Amino acid sequence: MEVLNGQVLEWAGFRMGLEYNFLPESDIEDVNGAKVGTAKNAYLGIHIGFFVGGGKWGR
């Protein structure tokens, strides 16, 4: 199961995005297969950038 939620904003050649990913926790096991803990897999990502020429602005 994966839930991906995000938004991208573009304005005058600049691009900014924000996304949140939620994945189920993973079990951490030792070499014998015994569960020794869990790891959370959710994270928040932010990206900022720009582009020069081309794209939808270059028409």
C-alpha cells in the first residue's frame, strides 16, 4: 500500500513542489529472522528549481 500526495507550483520559469509519502512500517530482523524493531517509511519532500527555455513557456 502506498499513498502519494503532492503539489507542484510553476510560475515564470520557477518550479516548487511539496509531496508527502506514506508507506507501511518495515520490520527489522537479525540474521536469524527474529524481529528486532521497525522502521518508519514516511517522509516529506520539498523541491525548488527553475528552467531556462523550452517547456510550455517557449511556445
